[in-house]
Amino acid sequence: MTSTSATITIDPAFEIGQIDPRIYGSFIEHLGRAVYGGIYEPGHPDADEHGCRSDVLAIVRELDVPVVRYPGGNFVSGYNWEDGVGPVEERPIRLDLAWKTTETNAFGTNEFMQWCQAAQTEPMMAVNLGTRGIDAARNLVEYCNHPGGTYWSDLRRAHGHADPHAVRTWCLGNEMDGPWQMGQKTAAEYGRVAAEAAKLMRLVDPSIELVAAGSSNSMMATYPQWEETILDHLYDVVDFVALHTYYTLSDNDIPTFLAQSLHMEDQIRTVAAVCDVVKAKKRSKKEMLLSFDEWNVWYHNRESDKVSMRERPWEVAPPLAEEAYTMVDALLVGLMLMTLLRNANRVRMACLAQLVNVLAPIMTETGGGSWRNTIFYPYLHAARFGQGRSLRAVVQSPTYACAEFDAVPILDAHATLDDETGALTIFAVNRSQTDTLELAGTLRSSAELEVVEQITLANADPYATNSAAFPLTVAPRRVEGARIERGKLSATLPPLSWNVLRLKQVPA
């Protein structure tokens, strides 16, 4: 094994912005076993009084997920929210055209709110602007947020929820530019209906914040003109524009796969630039913020998903999009988390899609146990230690060329500083498949620092996975050797590794 070196310079004055904890949000959609058999499974040995799995709740609380987007996703564009409230035995069973399954509606709005309370997270609700529209949207806000004395708020009270749910954040539809979406719209069509929905929803509850549906991904033919057109209608009435992206390892090309975070960086900067163009056109003083409310690794070509939807349609909660994530998948997730942090001044919310079973850090067996997928660990570390201020780390690293990029840094690193505790955290990924990386850091701090620990996630097999039988094949470990001498940090990063260097101030 050979080694190479890279440097990082960190100064508390190099501030990007305060980190909104909601950047570590997640997502639950009525897709596959995310809900049924995932967060909700009455009759399971670990089910609570509401039918929710307490073993899953415990792992979600371990992640300290600040916000969870619900109920979709593609599902929401054909969803009648009224089907999911009231006595369960009276709820209709529907065909879900988004995923070609059968929806029992046993789990709906109130069950999700109860689950959020148990999970110690906040709801981020999406409204259907595909097959429904502004009337259903304003009624749902009234049902959830109005105290009482009106038809919809009193209906909520009759359903056993006297206090309003006080949902703060609402998504105005989902991926409305996509031909796969029920009720697909042109940018102008979506801009108009979303503006009217926003108006009515805010008339019901002026305190809410709203997220406009941006392009489904940056490969869409209408990207980024979609953002410019919808914001011509929506700039004054929404708070966020949504971004979505997923990446896939193709042909075992690990170097190109691990460079996809550069693509994500470009997507953020492009959408932010479009927002600023509209801001200038409107002579507005408001800065539009970004919500990266779907992002992850997704292998769309799983044959079992295609067989299920083609040969066994209309099943209830079939296993769909259940990824056995690998070591390199975890590395890209870590790189994407650093990309979000690097843009914390504009990206104030983000949702890892999804949370349980579907493209998930948490996996379960129906009727059985649960375990942590490989991507769980960078997500956990970032959410737990990446708080406070995002700092602009200056990295000097060797680079490599790949199929899509000419100069990809072998080292990607980012730093956060929690001023309340004095904790400085450095996240770092070594993209090299062969070389150990010797990291040298210059720490320009007014206080003396010392190393608390170095946490490393690595495995000799880049395709190693975790499973119910072997849940700790890929798991983080503490390593020795990182040290600080006279303000200089040194640490060793193994090939293909995710690393967390935790530093603290030495008491005076």
C-alpha cells in the first residue's frame, strides 16, 4: 500500500453560515415497506400502542432526525388525504398508480403525526397538486393546523386530536415536471396552481413556510428553465425551492461514482444562481433558500423491483427499492453530506430519501429484527457532530481524472464549529482506492485544541454490505494516531474511507 498527502487549513473566520439542523432531515413515502413493515407494523413484537415499531423508533431517535417529509414523493400526486383519517375500518382501499401497489390507508396523517412525536422529529407535509389542487391543499392545512370551530379542524378533533398538529413546513407538490408524475404540468401551469395553493394555504395559516417543486433532476430537458419560470409566479410566496438527485454506480467505475458530489455541488450553485436572477428581475430583497429534499444513492435497475411491478402488481407493501448499500455507497453519502454543509448558507433543509427500508439507512425484516445499512454511519456522524457553523476549509490535494471530471480531489474535507461547546469537527473522505492519505492540517484557532477521537468507516472490500445476519460488516471504529502539535494536525486516512476528526478546546 502506498501513501500520498494532502493539506487542510481551517480558520473560524472562514465562515459559510450557520447550519440549520434541518439539513439532516429524511423522508417517508408510501412506497414499498417504508411505512407498512417499516415504521408501522401492528402485531410486531416491538409494536407500540399505535402499531409503530419501537425498535425502529429507537434507531431514528439515535439519528436525531430533525424533520421528515411525508407522504411523498410520487405517491402524493395521486393521494386523497381524506382517505387516511378517521376510523381505520372505514377507510377506503385504493390503487396507488405511482408504484402499482394497493394502499390500505391504515396509516395516514394522524398516525404520522403520532409517529413524529414518538420519533422526536417534525413533520414536513406535501400536498397533492397532481390529481388534486388548491381546495384539498387548504383543507389539509385547516385540518392539521386550525385550533377548532370549523369543519375540518373539528373533524380532526372528532378523530381524537384536540390540539392542532401545527405543521410548519409544506411542500407544494412533487416533481411536477416529470412525465412519470400523475398530473404532470408545464412550468407555467405548475407556477400558477402552486401560487394559488400557497395563497390559500397561507390564508388559513400565515405562519407556515412553503417549498416549491423544482426540477426532478438536473438531467431534465427543462432544467434550469423550470426554476426560472415557476419562480416568476412563486418568488414572493414561497420560502424554498426543492432540489432532487440520485446517483448510481455504473460499470464498477468507483472513481467516477465518488466524483458525483461535484455534480451535486454544481446543481446547488446553478439553482441558487437562477433564484438570484429572478430576485434581480423582481428587484426583491428576499433571498430564496434551497431544500434538497430528495437525495441518495439509488440503483434503479434492480430486477426484483421490475418483476414485482410487472408480474405481481397491486400487492400491499411489496419490497421495493430496498438497497443493500455498500462501503462505496456510504462514501458517496458522506461526500454528499459535506456538499450540503459546504452550501449551508443556501441549503437550509435536506431530506435523505428515504429513512426505513426504501433507499434507507435503517432496514427491517417484517415480523423480525432491524439493522443499520452502511449509509447510516456518515448520516449519524454528520447529524450528531456537524452542528453550529459551517467553515470554508481550504483543501490542497492531489487529483485524478475520470469519465466525467478532469480534476477530482482525492481528499474531500469539511469543517464545522460549535461555538457553544467549542467542538471543531472535520469530516474527510479519501477517494483513493489504493493509497493511504496523510492529512496535515493548519488550525488557526485562538484556543489550543486537542484531538478527542478519530472515527473511521472503511472496509477492504468496497462492495461490502450489512445484513440482518451480518449487521456489522461495515461499521465505524475509533483509530489512534491523530494528533495536534503547535496548531498542526496530522492524521492518517485509509483508502476509500470516511473519517470524523473530533477536536475540542484545551481548558485554559
